[in-house]
Amino acid sequence: MEILYKSTRGGENGVTASQAILKGLAQDGGLFVPDRIPALDIPMETLAQMSYQEVAYEVMSRFFTDFTEEELKDCIARAYDEKFDTEEIAPLTKAEGIYFLELFHGATIAFKDMALSILPHLLTTAARKNNAKNEIVILTATSGDTGKAAMAGFADVPGTRIIVFYPKDGVSPVQEKQMVTQKGENTHVVAIHGNFDDAQTGVKNIFNDKAFAGELAASGFQFSSANSINIGRLIPQVVYYVYAYASLVKNGEIKDGEKVNVTVPTGNFGNILAAFYAKQMGLSIGKLICASNENKVLVDFFRTGVYDRNREFILTSSPSMDILISSNLERLLYWIAGQSPEKTRACMEQLQKSGTYEIDEAMKEQLKDFYGDYADEAETAETIASLYQDTGYVIDTHTAVAASVYNKYRKESGDTTPVILASTASPYKFTRSVLHAIDSAYDSLGDFEQMDVLSQISNTEIPRAIEEIRTAPVRHQTVCEADEMPEIVKKILGI
């Protein structure tokens, strides 16, 4: 059965998977969603014997129905190869009763690699399938990880250019160094004065500017997105939850059909939405535990039904979660509104107008599988330190937020269901914060000296991604105000 895509705001229907991937964002500003969630109609005992690449095909082929088997398998083979430092691609590590799903073994040592290593291949295949003649311009905002992972994926891919905007003082030193040293003649990185929400809003405004799109087309370009607003980013993320569950069955940790909970450190809501989609496919997931840092807009939403971004924006040691506008929540809103574009559109218009909206009781009832809580900076550091002291296992700040929140949930609920926790970044990406939590005596060391220490105390090798930036020259130095973003794009493209 073919699956077609439609806008959460009702303006587009009957769009094929490849067209949705190519467009990124619907014309009415909504996000593309499948017209139904396909069933995971393959026995778990079969999935349990499969490689990551084979599971990826089984999951993605059920969503991307207009891709041929050959096209999709080629995209998967090109994505999940030696760029990853482990054959498993997404291994599980058990520590203190938690199954940490390590999503940081790719080229940029963060979970964004899991989807952004395949998106360029899905996108260029989609362009061929739809006879797209224009050069594709990937325009994206990043809170630190998406930008680097997207550039690594799209670097020197024929027929594409990529422009990444990031908040100048809102990413870690390693994240910034990774971005500004990025190679590739088609890659461009721009820092903005402002926060991630300013960058994301600026990108969305450019996408929604019809006159700009016309200028672009006249010059032989068309926009697409690498953010998780692109369905081609979201569906590959569903894969690793299926693979993790199958791995637990294979290893005898759980029985087929036994429920697991999933805990995710959450910013833009794409990663936990992927787990929700996996649950809707039929994967035996119980609670979806949504972990936030002190920018806890999602926690308040799950507790009250009110989404309110009118609050102080707090810079934390988990910068990829320093977000007050969680774009992918729109897809969940659409689902809990009974797939009503009218209700979804009303919420989004209200958010744009006043910075807040409230859902009704019927919609709140649909959120019963979600639990939301947050960890402050002290709790995050304490979680890193205690886990290391007790087990020798070192986690990054984002993963620590999730572990702290999961421990609160378990204590509060008494729920001992096995838990898969999305470990979204390597501790090497946030070495200074991680080592400070373990022992502040390391604070005086330089960034790369700290990485050497982390390697020693964790008994792990320094990732290639870190070694590469030790001596890499800075290639991108553009900085602008948020309102200058459209002009910067034009300048880069020579329009």
C-alpha cells in the first residue's frame, strides 16, 4: 500500500515520499506527515537476526513507498558504512540498569549522524525521481549538532549546496570548531547574534517567503531542509528504536512483546517523536519519557497542556536542548488533534501571534503515554559524576539530563519496566562540562588536553572527529544579525 504525505496545516495532500523529502517544508508552512502509520508487519524474531542496515530497509521501505528497493538499499548502504566506528552502528551499553542506546558512533559523534548520513542520498535520489533541474540549497539552523552532521553528509555532494546558521555563543567550543573547519566547496557556515530560536525562526521565514523562492528559482536554485522538519530526517530515526528493541530480544534481555520505556533528551522534539512513531507502528513501547534541561517548555506543556515560549532563554551545558520552540511538536499536535489541520493550524497561528497556545481536554488525554520532567545544571553534573564513580561509564551532558529525569520518573512511579535511553552525543563533544562534573581539578586544562584526560579515565579512544579538528584550519568566519540572514543567503548564492 502506497503511503502519501500531507501537511499538518491542510494545504497539501497526496504528496509522495520523495516529493515531501525534496520540499522539506509544505507550502503552507506545515510539516509533512504520512497519511497513516504503517504496521511493523515483520516478526521480531526475524528483525532480531538482522543487521542495522537490514532493519533500516524494513522500517524505511514501509514509509518511503515510492522509492524502489534498489534505490533505498543503495541509500542505506552509502549511509551506514565505515563512517561509523562500530559495525553495530547503534550499540547498547547497560549501566545501572539502563540500556544506553549509543547514537554517537558516526562521523560527527552525535545522534544527528544517524539520519543526516542518509538524508543527502535520499534527497539526491528524490531529485532524480522528480526530474528536479534546480540546484538544491539545504538551508538549516542548528543548536550545535545538526549543522555539522548535515555539512558532513552534504559536503561536495553534486547538485547541492548547504548553508548552516548557528547561535554564536550558544554552542560548545568543540561544536563550533567542528563547524567552522568543515571542508567542502558547497558548504557555508554563518554565526548569528542571537539564540537557536532566532536562527530557526529566520530559516523558517526564508522558507515561507514566496518572493524569495521566486528569485531562487529564477537563478536555478530551490530550497530544502536538513532539520528534522524534513520527513527524510525523521523516519531514519525510527529505525534505531526498532533495532534497539530487536537487539534486546536477540541478547535475551527482554522477551518478544515485552514492553520497554524510552527516555530521550529533548529539544526540537524529533528524536522522541521518532520513538512515538515506532510505538504507533506496533513496537512494544510503554512510556515515552521526555527529558528537558532548564529550558523546560515541553515539561510544562505535558503537565498543563499549555505551550508557552514567553520565558527566559537559558544557556546550559546541554546546548542542543536550549530550545523554546520545538518544531516537531506540531506533528504530535496534529496526531492528538485527530489529524485535524484546522486545530493544528490554530495552535501554530496562536504560537506565532502570542507565543503560547493551549490544547483541549480531548487532546490532553492523548498524551497519557508521555511523561515530562527536567534536570537542572547541578542534577546533570551529579548524574555524570555518580554514574562514572559507580560504573566507570562516562556520558555527555544531554544523556545525563535524560538519565537524571529517568531516575526521577522511576522513583516517582515505581515503574521498573526496562528502559532504552537515547544517548545522543559522545562525551568528547562536551568534554569541559563532563570533566568539570567528574572533577573540577581538570578545569585549568586546555580543550584538547582535557580530551586526552577523558580518554584515560574512560578507557576509550579519542574519536576521529576530534582528532581531525585538533589542527584543522578555520574556513568559515561569517557572523551576522538574525535579520540579515536573507541577504547573507543571497550573497552566498550570488543572487
